[in-house]
Amino acid sequence: MDTASHRRSAEALLAFWAEAGVDACYGEAPIDRLAEGAARLKAKAAPPRPVQSATPAAAGRQPAADISAAVAQAASMAAEAETLEALAAAIAAFDGCGLKFEGARQAVFSRGNPEGPVMVIGEGPGGEEDARGEPFVGKAGQLLDRMLEAAGLKDRVFITNTVFWRPPGNRTPTPAEQAVCAPFLHRAIALVQPRMLLLAGGASAKSVLQREEGILTLRGRWFEWHAEDGTVLPALPTLHPAFLLRQPAAKKKAWLDLLTLTERLDRPGRPD
């Protein structure tokens, strides 16, 4: 085999090993692979070093924002509202809820009969509600209206939410966001003075009743809501109409909840 043939064979062999991922034939110095593996195992067995804060200020940073000041401000502003109109204005002027600055167009407070015996409390406004400034006016709200009318509750309800600004992406409001808005909701209950509460959806039921169970466990059961002034109202959790649009088979359960409410509401000669 001539020199040219040897060169071509060597080039072909090197190309084969290069394709296989080999990038060197010999190192500049011998390597003890056994010692290298033992060192790696020892490093894995060593406990991790604690992470040091970049600055002293970072070490004192709290894990979650303190909402007590915002809640106190909301309570003060709500207490000053003597009418629902004044309460709506106070909500619109309140800057303590971060949802107001996360893309919401406006505050969404209420709609319905302020003298109605039932207050419907949902979770938070969606896109249509954010655009129109009223709660439950989208597809879910239209379904709610049809169900309320069929149950004989048309014009007998006052409708609001646990938060008054649209959460980004229509996500569920957080407990902190609901807590900041709670003084306004409680003031609305005091001004409307309903005979009972209908809590639409798990986020509403958990927030208002301060319970941890899911809505499928809570729905259809009567609970008591206690105000700071000693007022006690019966409260009935039910499925959110948006859930019913996704799960039409669940409408029967929500309908039974409404029948339970109307039966208690119109029960003759018996207290609530």
C-alpha cells in the first residue's frame, strides 16, 4: 500500500472517530480515571454549603407582602361609606389591591336589587365584566340570570364579588387579594342587609366562610356567616356558572341548590 493509500485510510479512520464524538487521541498528561471518579463521589457526599444572601438587606426580606396596612385602609374607607354609591366610589378610589394595577380597566362592584333578600357573591370579574363595569354579565352571568329567573329569584338578588378588579387572565383571585377587598364586601352586606348569601364558586365560598374544603364538598350545605357586629346570615355555597358552562351535567346540582335556597327564603311562618 503506497503512502497516499495509508493517508486516505488514516483520514477515514479519524473521520469515523470524530463522528463518534472522539476529539483527541492522546492527552498531554496521563489521567487516573479511578481517582477522578472517587473525587466526584466524595463531592456528592459532602453536605451543600448554605447559600449566602447577596446583600444584608436581602437577608431581612420578608417572604410575603404584609397586607395589614391595605386591609386597615380598606376598612377605614368602607366604614365611611353610608350608601352603596359612596361605597362604589370608595372602591374605585382604593389603591391597596394590586389587581387594580395589573391590567384592569375599572372597578367592578355590583348590580341587581339593593333591597333584594339574597346577595350573590362570586369570585371576581372577567373580561366582559371588566369592560362593562358590572359583575356577571358575560356568558356565565347570562346563565346565572336564567337560573335565577327560573327559580323565582329574578329582581330579588344583589350581585357582587369577593374582589372588584379583573385578575390577569381571569385567574382565581388569591386569598390575599380577597382579604384586602373583604372590608368593602362586608360593608356592602351591612348596607344591603340581605336575608341570606348565595356563594358562587369555590374561591367565594372559601373566602367568605373561611373554610378549606372544595366547592363539591361545600355546595348544597347551609353555613353561617358572622359579621363583626354580631349579625349572622345563612350562607349557601353553589357551583359557579362558569363551571356549569364547562360541565353541563353539573347544572342539576346547582339547580337543586337554588331550589334549596328559595324554599328556605319563602318558607312561610318560619324564621331563616
